[in-house]
Amino acid sequence: MRRKTKLIHGGISGDPHTGAVSVPIYQVSTYKQEGIGGHKGFEYSRTGNPTRHALEELIKDLEEGYAGFAFSSGMAAITAVMMLFNSGDHVILTDDVYGGTYRVMTKVLNRLGLESTFIDTSDLSNIEKHIQPNTKALYIETPTNPLLKITDIQAASAIAKKHGLLTIVDNTFSTPYW
């Protein structure tokens, strides 16, 4: 499927029961179970529903990835990603990150032992200067929120890869299309 076709139809399988060509918005919280532990793919909306599944499939298709994940908020997604790290690990972040990201890193995750350093990643020379032996990831936001600073994702990722770091990009203001 070509890119523009994926943008319109990716992840959308339609509704086999009604013939609808798009997935409806399911506004239910629970699903009928065939028995204990025997659901038909969905059990409770908190763990998934057909609407969210369609969105996740679309994200997967557009990003040409293995899987797509949808969260109820950006902070839920950021917190989930940060749970990949252990106490004593270090993450380098863009200094002009969204305030909620800054607070979760400095008020919550630091109490669990996750170390963080905030730097101006729009100046790529800053990145290598701040890598420590326990650094596990480079977290960039580009354009940043609120000052709209720009970090060269490809160049920053190359630096991270050279040092074996995971690159995390918050693209609140950008789309995967570009």
C-alpha cells in the first residue's frame, strides 16, 4: 500500500458485522466473556477496545513498525517509556521539555532513582559532553514546547547510536508524515 493510501486506509478493517467501512467509536467499558479468561480479544476498555486497536494498527502501518501503542495522554506514554529504565540509570533530555515531562522526571522518577540531565540538544555538541557511564537514553523534543527549539533528529540519533543509547523523540508539534 502506498503512503497516501495508508494515511487514508491504514489500520482500518471495517466492521464485518455491519459492513461499515470504518471502525465505529466503541463507548463500552466491558465486553461479554465466553468464560473465565475466555474473551474475544477485549475484556475491559482500560486494557483495549476495537477503536483503540484500529488506531494502534494505523500507527504501526504508518510508522512501518512492529506494533503501535495508543495512550490516554502524552504523559501516560512518556511515563510508560521511562519505565524501561532502572534505578541508577541516566537519561539526557532536551532542556526545554514540556513542563509535565520535566515534573515527572524531577519530582517522581528521580525518587525511584532514575537520574536525568537537561541540556540544550539543539546544540549537538552538548550531547556527548553529558553522556555518563550509566546513560541509557537521549530524550529529545523537537520542536520543543513551548520555545519551539529544533534538534536535528537524525544527527542526535547518530550520536545516541554511537554510544549505544536509546533515542526517544516527543514530536508533539510534528507528525509522522514528515
